[in-house]
Amino acid sequence: MTIDLLGAVRFINSRFGSRAKDIAPVGAGDWSTAYGFTLDGQEMVIRFGAHVEDFQKDQVMGSLAPPMVPVPEVTLIGETSEGFYAVSRRVRGGHLDELDAGEMRLILPGLIDALLGLQQVDTGSISHGGEWRLGGRRASWSEELLSVTGPRDRLPGWRERLDLFPAESKIFDSGVSALQRLAPRLPEYRGIAHCDLLNRNVLVDRGGLTGIIDWGNAIYGDPLYDMAWLLYWWPWYPQWQEIDLQQVLNDVWERQGGIPSQMEERLRCCLLHIGLDHIAYCAFRQRTEDMRRNAVQLLDYI
């Protein structure tokens, strides 16, 4: 669902009247469109989208995240004539994706600490939410990983589109076979993973985190998943290549008491899943070049 500036202005004015001012576009993703505005003098963001569960995840994390994980508070969720909207407090900062190597070196320790801090969240109060995938929909972590091969409500017909590209389809199936061999042997570690740390979803300023937003893809799975996410996408950012991310992670884990149990197998399964997931996603979105690049990278993990 998308809404243009005129439509956003009309909706905000109808909902908040003269209390709302300075309405302007903030950005748009594949699942929502955002506009900034002031409400009673406070900076806010309103997002419009078709999937209310994404906004509900943001609201849950805004209330439960520990202090080292800065998640903006969602103050209101409601329905429009075409979908849903959510209002949250606005946080300022540059985007993680745009940092140079020196800036990234400063940010990484705090970012990794935040990912570790996520595991302090008591998931008991939200583990019943099927839309969260917090233990209610998949019996095991391996089943969650292997569900990447199945149909998805948001990606209708993705497999049929992928099959139009025989080379990439063959690589995808090889990746599935590798995951089917490895996933059943994984331990049942569970925690919260954001699963979309790039794509302008982490805001930073002066060497620190100011906001982690857009929890729509978050899952209840292996806490190493977000570490794997960074490792997977690291080669896509040429400005960061002088940083040995794996060594940075190893140093953090050593300070935390040692390398995680079965680290290599767990990371490899997460990397396979990320590659498979994004091949399917790019096939659905008809982003052919990105689909092919993900397929080539997936070969490294098979």
C-alpha cells in the first residue's frame, strides 16, 4: 500500500486537525510509506501500510526493548480506508548503510551490544502471537528455517517466477538441500532477531545508535541470525571491506565468555536461509540482478 503526500496530508489533517503541522515525506519501503510531522510541537512519524502486524511488532518492541536497543515508541495504531497506519515518536540520525569505514568501526561495538541486549527481552508475554512467529507457528527452529521453501502470503507466485531462471532456480534448490541436511542438527536456541538491520533501519549519530526501526521482519529464532545478517550483506558495502567483521564478532564473543556453541553450523544455516529468502524475494519483486547476485553468493555457503 502506498499513499502520496496529498493523501497523507488529508488523512493527518482529518485525524489530528490543527494539532498537526510540517507534514513532509520521510521515506518509503516495500511494505510502508512514512511521513514526518509535528503533533502538539513534538516530532512524530506516521506510516501507512497494508500489514498491521508489522506495526504491532514495532509497538511491542518499543515497549519491551532494553535501553541499549533504542526503539521509538509507537503511540497509536489505526485503520484507514485502504489499510493501516501507525504513529511513532521520531528519532533523528544518519543511516548505518551510509557510514564509511571509520564511522562503522565506532558504531559496531554498540550495535553488537544492542543485538546481545535483545536477548534480555522476556519473550513470554509475546510468544503466543502467531504473527510474530514467536514459537507458536513453528515447532522448532529448523522447521522455521526450512519454511523458506513454502508459499508466502506476501510473495504470491515467487516460485513460479524463480523457475523462469533455470540457473538461479538450480542454485536455490541446492541451497535448500544443504539446509535440509544441516538444520535438523541445530540446537534450539531462541531469541529475538530483527532480520533487516540495513535498508535504512538503523539510525546513528555521533558514534552511537539513536534508533532501530521497522521490526516487521523480526522473528523468534537463533540469536546469531542478526550476526549472520551482517556477515551476509557485508560484501555488498565496498566502503566497509577493510573491516574484518568476523574477527570483530569473535572478539566480542570472547569478551562475553567464549565463542557460541556450534557457531559455525548455526551461522551457516542462517546464511543459507538469508540467501534463499532473498532469492525468493527478488524473484517475486522481479529484481533480476539482485536475484542473480544472491544466487552467486549462496554458492559460497552450500
